[in-house]
Amino acid sequence: MVSIKKKQIKLCLACSAGGHLTELLYLKKCYSKYQRFFVTFKREDTAELAKKEKVYFVEDPVRNIKKFFKSFIQTFSILSKEHPNVVISTGAGVGVVTCYIAKLFFGSKIIFLESFCRTDQLSLSGKLIYPIADLFFVQWKKLFKSYPKSIYGGAFV
């Protein structure tokens, strides 16, 4: 196992705007001591975040193949520049694209936090990221029982 010193850790916080961003922001205490940047798409809430944090805006893939490829190219460019050690995501499309690029091309560790609203089955994002996640947190015991490599963390919202 490779040890990474705290000062060397660079985090990528990847999520869609709205609720996914809100849940990620609840974890600020956990990531605030580390060098970090966000990958998301532009909306009012993410534009506000960009006033306080380093934020990269990419195309929202919204299950559209053309937008997916544009998002892929934008995200690959960002990760090529930033080289994060760890990606933390709460999902949706932007999170999935970022996690796969980071894992496959840059060897980043992936931490995924399943949404609080997912009580008995994983979200599409969760299902897609589960196979590549190094840590996969769920907030409900029922999900913990169904997904053996998950970690039950209880509610973080």
C-alpha cells in the first residue's frame, strides 16, 4: 500500500449541481484541510461555490452521448492538469465521468458517497461507480447488507 502524506493529497470533489453538491458540502470538515478542486456543471449554486473554491465547470452529460463526449474531453483535460490523488463524489453524471477518467487514466483513489435518498437500491451513479470505488459509503443499513464492499456510515446530511 502506498502511503500519501497529508500535504501531498490533492482532492477532486466531483458532483452534479443541486442535491449532489449539497451533500458533498456537508463533508467540508473532512476535506477542508486538503488541497482541492471541484468538477461540476455551471448553475447558480455552483457559480456561488466558485467564489470561495477552485471550481472547474464541464458539460453536464445528462445521459446524452454528445454531451457525454464533451464532458469527457473537458474532464480529461482538467484531470491531466490537476492530477488528483483522490476523487470524492456524490454522483450523478459529472461524478461518474470524473471517477472513471481519474481511476483509469490517472490511478486516483475513488471515494463514493451514495445519496441519503437512496434507501433500498443504489442510484445509477452508485451502480456505475461501485465496481471501481476504493471506498463506497451508504447511509442506510439495507444498502449495506446488499452491497458487501460498502461501508455503512449512517446519515451524513
